[in-house]
Amino acid sequence: MSKVEQRGFFGEFGGAYVPEQLQEVLTKLDQVFEQYKEDPVFIEELHYYFNDYVGRPSPLYYAERLSNQLGGAKIYLKREDLNHTGAHKINNVLGQALLAKRMGLKRIIAETGAGQHGVATATASAMFGLDCVIYMGEEDTKRQQLNVFRMEILGAKVIPVKRGKRTLKDAVDAALEDLIENYKDTFYLLGSAVGPHPYPTIVKHFQSVIGQEARRQIMDKENRLPDYLIAAVGGGSNAIGLFAPFYEDKEVKMIGVEPGGKGLSTGLHAAPLNDGEPSVIHGFRTYAMMKENGEPKETHSIAAGLDYPGVGPEHSFYKDTGRADYVAINDDEALEAFHRLSQLEGIIPALESSHAVAYAMKLAPILDKDKIIIINLSGRGDKDVQQVYNMNR
Ligand SMILES: *Cc1c(COP(=O)(O)O)cnc(C)c1O
């Protein structure tokens, strides 16, 4: 366990606030993870898939035209958008699927909102020959028909959840019920650095390949560490994956970018670290956007993958201890960055990643030319082209 963490807690955040039956399943998972994470054979197998299946290491690209036009710091992009399936999510999914194999579990379940985690999970399940069931709120299946079809092409079974508001929360509940009933042959594959312990720790571990590579790559290119790391924060997995390997390097500043939606003051956002309170949500303690009655608030973001009322517990800890800063970028700013990066670098970023790009666009001009920023380009924007097209009509 890392220094920042004790028994699944990051300061007062994290933990596992779950029913007893579920606690047993989580304890077992924790033991298996602790056993394999340092196992040389496990690591070799994981890296074989990282290299030959995902295409790692992802490049660290100097965005020269963007840097020059902004006229300040040098900007590098960590190109997670070039991964197989187009984003960082595959790193974590492969790691957890390998754990499932080690546990002898042949059935994978997951929940998905926008569908991106569902597609990544269906991808790894196909490649490893595992049965795959994806829970998705019925409303979300209508909004994301193409992703539902993608998962089905990959051989997964998508179950539309027809209860409550028929969105992500209801899908989470359905998946947890499935797990409690079928834990003997089923692995619950979680998509971000959220949920009860040990999930935030597991997801961080598998996503840390991003920061480990970035560290080596910037040393190769610049012979020094960067001044700033910038990443978009939904659940927080791509951000913690970039940040964690730099935790001890106090001179490296970390900035997480939350979706400010239509503006923090409107309440129409998904920025719990900017406008939330410490709460218990989905079985763990973290900053979250909660109503008086203890239910999560409605959230809004132009980027479906950032649209979550909570955040990974380690980010709450980084915030309170001052190790990282968390800012908000609103929909319009993210959209502008989406176009700007596309036109200056020929790279169409995911709308999620565009939030990180937008903040770098504000920061770089006020820094000296000898400063270095690394942006985590968490995913590619192909999936968002239709949405942006519709907004322009
Ligand atoms: C899902 C997603 C995110 C948000 O998830 P995190 O767990 O916060 O990383 C960000 N970018 C892309 C491209 C995504 O698909």
C-alpha cells in the first residue's frame, strides 16, 4: 500500500460502506489483488497485453503549434487517445479481467452510463473468452444506441435497467444485486477510481502505467520533471493514473479539471470537488453533490464520461491536503478547446479530455517559456463528432 493510504482510507476518504455479504466479496478481491500486483508472471502478462494489444507505451507528444500559439509554457500531450478502443479505460479493464482469470471467474459484469466503460469491458471479455453482462439504465441505452450495438457486436449481453430514473445509479444497483447473488462465478469490473475499497486502489494501480511512462518519457525528452500535470476528472481514474507516480515529487504541480457544465453558479455541473461536500455515496466517503435527503443531485456536463456526482476518494484527499488543485471548466470552454486542438494539431480530443486542454490553454500563456505542462489526453473525440455536429445545427 502506498503511504497516502491506510486500510483503504485516504485520510478520512474512501473505505467500504457496504452490506456484510458484499464486504466478504471485497475482502477476497483485496487479497487476490495484493497477491498478484507484485507477481512477476502477472506483471509480465499484463504488460504483454499493454504492449501488443493496447499499443503501449502511448507517445508523449510535444504540441508545438499549440504551445507557440499560446506563447508560454511547452505543452506535451500524453496520448491515451491512441490506445486500442480510443481511451485510457482499457488499461484498467485489462488489469481487472486478468485478476478475474486468476480467480477462476468466467463471468464479468459491469455497469455503464455513457457506454464507454461497457465497450472497454466487452472488448477485454471477448479477447479473454469471458462471458460479459453489462447493466445500463434504459434511458442511457436510448441515448447511446451505437455503444449498445458495439457491445453486442463484441458478444456482450446488455441489460437495460427499468427502475428508478433508469440511468447510471439504477444500473449500479442492478449490478451489485447480480454480484451478491452470483459472486461464486462472477467478477464485478469497475470502471473508475471510485466505489468501495479495494476498487479505487486497484484502478489506480492499473492506470498508473500512464504516469510511469510519462515520467520516463519527459526525462528522455527534457531531462527533467514537468512543472504541471493536468487531467480531466470524472471518477478520477485517468487523473490519478497520471498523478500518482509523481506524488513524492513536490515540485510537480497537479491540476484536476472538473466539468463546470453551464457554470458552477448555475448548479448544472458535475464538479463535486469545487461545489460538493464530504458525503457517503455508492459505498465510499468522498466529496459529492448531494441533496438534503441524502440522494445524489442531478449532474450535467457536455462530456458524458465526466457526468458523475462523486469523485474518487484519493482526489478528495489530494484536495484537502493541498497536493493537487481542482478547477472547473465549463461546457463552452471545453468545446472551444475541442476545436482548437483539432485545428492546431490535427488531434480531435474527447470532450472529456477537452476540459484538460481548455485549462492548459488558460494556464500556459501566463507561464514562462521554460515551463513544461503535461496534459493527459485521456481519449479521442471520434465518439463525440456526432454530438458536436448536432449542436451546430
Ligand atoms: C471515462 C472517461 C473519462 C472520465 O473518467 P475518469 O475515471 O475520470 O478518467 C475521461 N476521459 C475519457 C476519454 C473517458 O472515456
